[in-house]
Amino acid sequence: MELNLNIKHSLQNLEKSLDALDNALLKQAKGSRVHSSLAQDLTILSEDRSNLARQLDDAVAKINSLENTNVDVEQRIDNVMVEISQLLSNNLPDQNLGEVK
């Protein structure tokens, strides 16, 4: 009888231990899934950051190009205005610009 009680008690302890092991394995699996999910999120964020950095670099390059083009256009306009002024002053020395003949 005492042997049966010892076996029964041992089986109960074994069952409790197996339940604890099962719970620990479930927690570990859940932790692994969370870790995997966080790693995926980090990868996505890193890719997004790289894309944004590339877009920013492209935008800065475009701005620099537009600024250079703007300076070039301003210089051309200034040159044309000087040429027009010179032509007008050479061709109309005695005439008033506001008069129509």
C-alpha cells in the first residue's frame, strides 16, 4: 500500500514537472516569436531608413541642380538685358523712347 502511495505521489510530481516544462517551452516559443517579429520590424525600419536617406540624397542633388540652373538663367537674363540696353542706346541716341512717329 505504501508503495502505491509513493508511486502515486511520484507520478503527481512527474506530472507537475512535465506541466512546468510544457509551460516553460510555451513561454520560450512565444518569446522566440516576439523576438522574430521584432527582428522583422527592425529590418523593415532599416530598409525604410535606407530608402528615405536615398530619397533625401536625390532631393538634395535635385535642389543643387536647380540652384545651379537658376544662377545660369539669371546670368543669361542679365546679359540679355545689358545687350538690349546697349542696342537701344546705340540705335536711338536722339529719339525719345515714348514717342511714336
